[in-house]
Amino acid sequence: MFLSCYCNFGESVETPEVPPKPEKEIPKEIPKEIPKEEAVTTSHSIQIDGKDVPYKATVGTQLLNDEKGNPKASIFYIAYTKDNVDDRRNRPVTFCFNGGPGSASVWLHLGVFGPRRVNIDKEGKEAVQPYSLLDNPYSILDLTDLVFIDPVSTGYSRTVNGADAKQFYGVTGDVQSVAEFIRLYTTRNQRWESPKFLAGESYGTTRAVGLASELHNNNHLYLDGIILLSTALNFQTFKFGAGNDLPYILYLPSYTAAALYHNKLSPELQKDPAATLIKAENFALGEYTHALMLGDRLEKAERDAVLEKYVAYTGLTKEYADRADLHVSNMRFSKELLRNERRTIGRFDSRLLGIESDICADTFEFDPSLENIIGLFAATFNDYVRSDLKWVKDDEYKVLVDLGSWDYAGASNQYLDVADKLRSVMSMNTTLEVFVGGGYNDGATPYFAMEYTFSHLGLDPSLRDHVVMHTYEGGHMMYLYYPSLIKLKGDLTTFYKQRLQKKQTQTLR
């Protein structure tokens, strides 16, 4: 006991001793669960071109490690490998992915390349109810083994051990992680001597070119071919903004394609769509480009003449095009073309229509070409992976996810452009060949921008025939339109066979 004196009418009062506070307990750290790699393999068969193609489907995860050897991400994939192959050194393998950024690989998987395909009407606009999958006789599994990859945070792919997902949300981190997956898969499955291809769609084409450079320069893994659908290599060609007239020029033929489909041009222009598209392309590169380059120096008479043709090829009203000063972005066009009918047209596919309440807004509330199909792809994948492929998990398969701010690395204050990386890789690996495809009704990555990008690639003349380019009816996912799916399969068959025939000839020398 001790005495503590305080004023209390002159009396001294004894107070009890206060025991010292115990030291704060440090909570024990809960050990982090080390994730395990998993794989499930099932056997199947499909008929392609009238021939049975037996195959195995492997659903699994691969771990990516940091520089200390600790797991940082678990990458989900689905691989299809043909059975009864005597020598896999002669059997191609193609690594496939979609874009976003923030998209799983489900679109290429169940839309075009895989052995099962979503059941959609032949126009590629309406899902057949109830949702289901069909055998895909236009799969490329007869030509190549397939590995569908979901980048971090898409599909079932996730970070692990508390790793920060943001390290993967950028041009560089994304490419490095997918490249490491490909290197590891190629090593574990003894595919180093197999012909190797990449296939990407939309931002997946940006990734594919980055991967070609990364794999070539850092892993010495040389590719035989790259498939680029709905390309996004030079972002200046489709990013609208002040001071950048290029997208307005390169989108104009896509506006014409949309107006043709919805019968908004004059009878004379409607009667021969192919000829009209050529006229629109020539106008875009000629008088329209000249007018935009002159800006305020454009004389009234010439401006009036250009305005008349602009209206003729886009189906917009003269008043609207005039108020927009001949600068109509893709989002504004999607809202404006059918405004009087209270309808919008799709961004990914301008053939599709949306219904909106606010007819005064300058851009649409939602993209009907996405909303019409995303439920179909989500439902069929979730059922398929669990029932047919036996991947029984309760995790959410993220078809599309908002990754927030994407790190464009060296493209700060400028437009991302990976086209020169493609030129560089093709110049070093002179056997590499590239297949390029786009849709006339694609309002996200216009076909004319695709042609512009590759005509400005700067390839040596000896390498220019290493790029083959095709344009198809339909939109961003042109393969949803049945006739284009058939044509695409035929074009890809030619591409693979010619490339492999050349490889065999080179080997025999």
C-alpha cells in the first residue's frame, strides 16, 4: 500500500494501489494456407469435317511464384489435347485468351475455337432458349491443341497469399504473368518443340503482341503464328478525343456498315452494300480526311460538300452532323442513328438494338450487343465446367470484371501502340506469320482501323505476305454470325496448314 495525499478538508486519505497493466498480447499470426495446383481430366470426342476427333479436356490451375519462390497467383486454364497423337512435336498448340482488360477466355472458348459452342441463332443475335451448348463442328481442335487462359482476377484465376492483384493490372504485369504461365505449361507438358501459336481477341490482341515480344526476348520461346481477332494494337486509331482526328476517319466505314444494315442510306447506296463500303472508305481517306486536317481553315463551300457526303454515308441527319462539326464518336453514333425510333445500336455489334428510356442522352445506357449474350455465355460455361468437365467448385467464375485503373506503363500521356513490337518480333523471327480478322459491324475496334494499323506496320517487303487479313460480316465477335463462323474456320484451316507446311519444308532443308 502507499499513501496518496490530496486536499479533502485537510484530511489525509489512503487509496488502493493500482496494479500495473498487463503487457498487450501479440496475436499469433495465422499461417497462410499454401494453395495447391489442381487438375481434372476427362475424355471426349467430336466430329469435325466428318472425322472423329477424340480428345482429352484438362481443367486446372497453375501457380505463379514471386522472385522468392512464394506463390502469388493461381491461373485457371482449360486445355484440349487430341488423343492418339504419335509425336506431339508435330502437333501445334494454341494459347487463347480474350481481352477487356478484365475478360475471361469464355468468348473464344465457347464462341468459336473450342469443341463446344453456345446455341445461338444463325444471325448471332438471339440465344436459343433454354440455354445450352452444342458440339462445334467448326472448332479448330482438328488443327491444333488448345489452351484457354484466364488472366488474374478473371474466370477462376486469383491472387494468393495476400499478393496485391494490382501488380497484374497493367500492360507489363499482365504480359509477364501470362508469359510465365505459357512457359511453365510448355515445359511441364513437353511442348517446347511443338509448333506454338497465340490467339487473342480485342485487348487480347494487345496482350498477344506483348507476349510474342516477351516470350521471344526473355524466354527464347519462338512462335510459329499469331491469330488476332478484332485488333487493338494502336490505341490512337479508336480512342476519341480532342486533337485526335484519326478515329473519326477510321470509324466512318463502320458507320456506313451499320447504316446499311438498318436500311438508313439512300436506295442507290443500299442496292450494292459492298460497293458502298468501298466508296465510304475512299471518302474517309480522301475528302473527309482533308476536311478534318484543314479544321477551321476549311472553306464553307467545301465544308458543305463534305457534309452532304458525310450524311449520305452515315445515315445521320444533316443538322446533327453539322452541330457535331463532322466529329461524331462511336458512342454518339450508336445513340443517334435510330433516335427517332427510340432505339440504340450495339457497340460490339451494330446489328443489335437496345431500348432506352432517355432519348435525349448523348450515349446509350447499356450495350445491347453485350447484354444479349453475356447471360448465355455465363450460364452455359458454369454448367459445362461442372457437369461435363467435372470441375466442382463453388467459386464465382468471373466472365467480366472491372479491374479499375489499368497501368499503361510507358504509354503515359500518349496512346498505347504495340504495333512496333510486332514488327520487331517478325523481323527477328522471320518465319512468324500473323492472321488478322475483323467484323464490318464492330463498333469497338473498327475493321478500317485494323487495315490502317497493318498498312503502317513498317514491315520489310519480304515479310509483308506473312500477314493475312480477312474481314467478315458481323461484329466484334464475328463468329457468332453463322456464315462468318464457317468462313473463319476455312480461313484458319488454310492459315494453319500453310504455316505448318512451310515449317516442314524448312525442317527438311
